[in-house]
Amino acid sequence: MTECSRSKFGRYYTKPVIGQTLVDLMNLRQPAGLIDLGVGGGSLTVAAARRWSNLHLLTIDVDPASDRHLSKLLAREEIGSHLHLRADALEPSLAGMVREEFGKADAVVCNPPFTTPIWKSGFDEILEESGFSGCMPVLADADSALLFLSQALRLLGQGSTLGIILPDSLISGAKYRIFRRELLRRYRVDVVVRLPTNSFMHTDALAHIVVIRKGYGGSDQVPLRKLVNGRLLPRIALVDVERATYRMDYDFHATAAVVTWSVDQNSVRPLGDLVQSIQRGSMEASASRKAGIEVFHTTDMLPSMTGRWIALPQNEPNDGERRAWASPGDLLVARVGRNLETKVLGVRSGGALLTDCIYRIRMPRNLARQTLAQLSSESGRAWLASRSSGVGAKHLSMADLLTFPVSLEECK
């Protein structure tokens, strides 16, 4: 096992700088005991051992190779004691096992796997005890991160601290909005830190460090921060609970706080007030390939096309064509993709059948030209990126896109 390699259990091991940042953000002088839940490659355990000398550690992992690997890693560290428990981190009876084997822990650290587990009996018990059983319309849809978070909170006593890495879906996704509301109502969230997309080896998944305290009541305000090039940006976005429930992503709130256009704000209108229509493409790319149907997909939206008016290959749709068709004057914006903010263009001539990964926007020609320029500008791309969410390929909702601020001053 290597510290930063991908695990067969669906995990991407934490880079040392991320682990050190996580433990440094935990506001603890000297925990009596610390648990690493799903220890994996051991980056979080080593970071904790280097911050707090003579630490009493409990590491938990189902992988039989973890114990041997950790013994070698920790041989170079000054620790008080180390106990390794080979067990499934999502075993419902784990809390009892930990109390019997280890006793009280002041802190838990955790980097959950990026997987959706097969639902097992007892998972509902884990979610129930942590207060999150009512957060999902269907409990079986809960992903590993939510289950690991819930389990970690079960292992903590009152007045203890959790440092965990959560995927962007839990921080920004609409699906988990009720979860965020319950988290902030029941626990004190000390900080949420947006991590760079290269924080884990072999994936560009977007994730966030979250530090949570149990037994201090709910949250009033949530500090949001960002890690860039191994350092925390000095600026902190402090948001209230209502805004944090909507999203706990630093980029989203930091971008919202900046005036996008240097003009009188009375002349700025949301895109939704200006469009004549907006439609999502209706053809799946895979289905079109199987059927031999020519379509325009996000892979056809090359970086060199960003902000430009281009010619599409086809002319007119077939008679009775009801699917989304791009025509001259339309704006096309990517709905999904890792770099969707760069996939924004206008149709100068021709036409094409659009896949369901693209939004088609129709608006008056003079507005369309300036709107395209604003969407594709540096600040426009930053705005689109901040409104997208997802662990791997990002997703931009139509509701968010329609809130894009268009400067009417620039449209004159």
C-alpha cells in the first residue's frame, strides 16, 4: 500500500499537506485520544501524531494491509500508544467496540471513500443516532461520506471534535440541502475549507475539509476558507446559517460578494429576466451514437471556441423535429463537465441537434452578444465555476444559470 495511491476499497489517499491542514484546523490543545476512521494510507494519522506528541491513537480499517503499513509509518513518530482495529468502519456496533477497546476519544479524523455503498441493515441506525435519518427521501441513496460522517459523530462524546474530508456533493449539492440544515442545527461547524481539485492522487474530485464540534449547540455563522498551493487564503467568507444551508462552498459565496461588473448595480439584471427561452438538449450522447444521429455535444465545444460565435455543421431540423435544435443567434452553455465554465459559445450560422449536456438560450440579438461576452469573461467563468457542483464532472443547474447577473450597461 502506498500513502497516495488509489485503494481497492474506492478510496483516494490524502496528500500529506491536506492531512496537515486538516489537523491544524482542529482547535484542540492535546486530545486524550484520537480515532482515524477508515485510516487507509495513514496521512491523517501521521499528521495528527506530528501535531500532538504522545498521542493515544486508535486506527480503524477493514483492509488487512493497514496494520502493517501503519506500524512502519508510526515507528518514526513519537506517539503514546497505538491500537489498530480491523473492522468495517460502517459496522453499526462499532461505537460499542470502540468504547470497550479504546475508551474515550476527544477527536476523530476521517477521509471517507468516494463510493455509494450497497445498503446494509444497520445503516439506518447510524444515520438515526447522528440525526440525519430524515435528510434523504430514500435512505438507501445515502453515499459513503454521509454514512462515515454519521459514524464518526457516533464515536465522539460531548465536547469532542471531528475533522473530516467531504465531497462537494454534501457541501454544495441540492440533494443534500436538508442534510446541511440538520448538520448546522445540531452541531457547531468551525470551518469549511475548499480544497484544490488535485488534492488526491489519480482523481481531480472536488472536496472540502470540515471541522465539526459535538456538544456545543448548533452553528450561528460558518467560516468558509480556501486552500491554494498548500496555503490557506487569508480571506474568510463568514456566512449565516441560511446561506450555508444553501451551499457551504467558499467560491460560491466569495464570488457572490464581489461586484461582477464595475457598473451601477441598478443596471444589472438576472439572466432569467432577459431570456426569451432556455431549453436543455434532449438527446443522450450515447444514444445518438448508437442510432447514428449527428449531434452537438460538450466534447465539440473546444476551448478555442469559448466566447466566440461559431458555424454549426447542419442547416435546418427535419419537419416535425421536437428535440432541442440550435439555430443562429442562440447561446450554448455546457450543463455538465469538469470545465463547463469554458464551454460557452454562440451560434453564428448553421444548426445542430443538442445533447442533454447543453443548455440553449434564446434572447434578443443585442443582449445575446453582450451576455456571451460577459459569460465567457474571466469573472463570468469564475461565476459559472462557483455555481457548479459535483465530485467529478460538475453540474450547473438551470435555476443557478438563470441567476447570472447581466450588465445592461454593457448591452447598450
